[in-house]
Amino acid sequence: MSYRMPAPDKDRIANFDPQVQPVLPSAPLPPLPPECLRLDAIRQAFQHPVDWRVEPLFAQSFVPGGDSYARARQAAVLMPLVQRDTGLHVLFTRRAAHLHHHAGQISFPGGRIETSDRDPVAAALRETHEEIGVEQRFIQVIGTQPTLLTTTHFLMTPVIGELLPGFHLHPDEAEVAEVFEVPLAVLMNPDRHVLHQMATSLGHGRCYFAIRWQSYFIWGATAILVRNLYHFLAAAQGIAAPGADAQGKAG
């Protein structure tokens, strides 16, 4: 079974609140062992071919390339890993409330790929510097994951990278309202991945994953990328996920 992602005009649905939409059942997934959440294990996973599948419920949203999507715009985001004393954390931003698309939502730093960008990795690094002020010399790229076709017609390539010690944050207040971190162990706990269905006439039958942590509600495309990383790390450890039906590629 597959589901459609939320409609592109969901931000304009009056009084739409993603946190209170009905919850759907989803197949239980096995937990990841703590050792695969270490930085060295993640680097190792990206250095060797991994036979894995993208999130099966949204497999149709992952595309091998963008040539056949005339309306799509190329974009890239950085999924930043930060080593803390308590383990790896993942850095997120909360978008400024006045932005036209996805105002106030939680996302990864990133944006449109410009003609001056060599590739999606270069775009993700540039956008990260522009949005949160982290210089490229403090980002060590680990790998990339499959491109996601979003409902706002972006072909979004996620780039996994480590923020090296000594980095400083200088968020652009015009784009970013907040920068925060979530423990990777929290994000990679599949019991926290909750499937919701939009209970509106415009969004009927459209679903999205969400991950709640403290006061933060991570949902939509950002949550799918997080869940995809779970599938990748699980496969790298030889942990099979039930019902997978679309192959992914990381490099």
C-alpha cells in the first residue's frame, strides 16, 4: 500500500493543524542497536553499497532523476549530525513565520540548487552557510540519500554531514526562527514515527509521518527523510524492514 503526501496547498487550508489529524496504523519496525547510531558506524554504512529500500508508504515520491519532471525545481538539504557527550544529535531549523511556503515548520537547512552550484552537495553546503552561518570548512560530508519529489514540486536531495567541532551558528533571522537539536536515538526510534491522515476535504486520503519530541513536531517531507535514514541504517546492519518495495541508493 502507498499513500499520497499532503497536498501542496495544505498551508492555505483554514485552521489546519498537523498535530491533531487522525492517526493511522503502520507496520511495526525493529529498533536499531545503539552501536549503529555512532558516527563511525554511519560513515562505514555510506562507504559501502547497501541493499535497502526507501520508505515504502511513500515510495512513489522518490525519483531517480529530475529530467522527466518539467515543473520540478532542484533543491538540496543538509541533515547535520552533531557529536555531543550524550551521543549524536541532528540539527533542525524552524522556518520563519512570515515565509510563503511552510512558514513556522521544522526543516533541515537547504534550498534551491543554483546554476552556480556544482552539485546538490555544493548547494546544501552553500544554503547551510546562508541560513544558519555554518562555514563549509566545518562540514564533513558523509553521503547522500535518494531524491524526494515534494508536493511543492521540489526535487530535494538530502546530504548527510557532520558538523565539526568549532562550528558557530549565525542564523539568518529572515529565514530561520530557531535552530535546535534532537538526539539521533530519538529520531531513529521507529515507535516515534506516527502516521497521520489529513482530515480535510482538500487533503482527503493524504498522509504524512510525524515525530514529536518535547515541544517540537517534525512532520511531512522532513519526517520522511528522517524515516528514510532509519531504513538505510537498519539495512546496513542487516535488519530487514517488512513491506519494503522500492530500492534506494546512497552514496
